Amino acid sequence: MTYAVKEAFLTLQGEGVQAGSRAVFLRFAGCNLWSGREQDRASAQCNFCDTDFIGTDGEGGGQFADAEPLAAHVEGLWGGGKDRRLVVITGGEPMLQLDEDLIAALHERGFQVAVETNGTLRAAEGLDWICVSPKAGTTVVQRSGNELKLVWPQEGIDPAELESWNFENFLVQPMDCADRDAAMKAAIARAMQRPKWRLTLQAHKVVGLP
């Protein structure tokens, strides 16, 4: 399988339960909630997306012919040492491309493989960490995993309904939008009102990491 990668780089995970962990971020190009036309991006189902997933021209991006060269690329970005290797695979929507061959190739190099997905496609077998971030107006089929990360506020999503899904952690994250103060207050209120949810912040943006 050929993989289209928007960007890949070494950083610290800024969100969720694994926040603060050293990780290679591998961002696949493309998303199934977007038409593929740049002029339609603002009206996509996930119209608050804060990442560029178009093309393969980002830092560390490119086309990879199969799993082995891409896994080697990730290992090269990690550098020396094999302790606590972590790769976070995201997008766009990573499950359009992520498959068992790539997961196996990364495992062979000692990586824990984490994915951040919108949950509208089934996760590939063999993943070590599954984070689902549901989007209003979509059908989520991946209703189990390690963390459910709800970007808030979103009209059309009932957090009480999500609580029946099979996740180890339920996180609420303020939406990165024009009125960030209002989003922060809404997320805090959600965590206060329903104690199953914990607040998570985009710490990488606070400290200036990509």
C-alpha cells in the first residue's frame, strides 16, 4: 500500500492522557469528512479542524511506497534510544490509510502505536492506543478504545449518550475557535457537571510546540 503523509515530526504529545510524552507525530493526508476541494473546507462536517491535512508537502511528509520505508522514516525521526518509543498517527483521518502492515512494521522497531481518529471507520487491529474524537452529524462506529476526546462545545452531540461507549477515559477539550474563553468555560462546566469527564487542554499550543 502507498501512504500519503502530510507531515511527520518529533515533539511532545500535547493532549489527552498521554500529554507530555515524547512522540513522533505522523499525520496522514486526507479526511473522509471533507470533500477534497479546498473551497469546501469551511463547510466540511468537521468545520472546526485546526490542522492542515491537504497534500504531502509538510515537514517530514511525502509519498511512501509501502510500510517498511515509512516505519524507517518514523524511526529516523525518533533518533537514538529505544526506551518508550511512541508514534501518534493522526490526520485528517488516519484510518483511511493506516493498516496492519504499518502497525507491524512500527512494532518491529519498538514503537507503541497510538491513533487519533474521528471514529467513523473501524480501527485497524493491533493498535496500542485508540483515541476517538467524535464529530457532530457523523456515525461513529469505533465506540471502544483508550480515550474518548470530545471537542466542546458542539451542537448535535449529547455527552450523556457517549458515556455508554466503552472507553477507559472520557476527556473534554475546549474547541480552538474565535471565542476561546467561552469554549473554555463550556468545557470546564461540562467536566464539573458530569464527573465522568476530565478536562484536557492543548498544552503544545501553550508552550509553542507543533
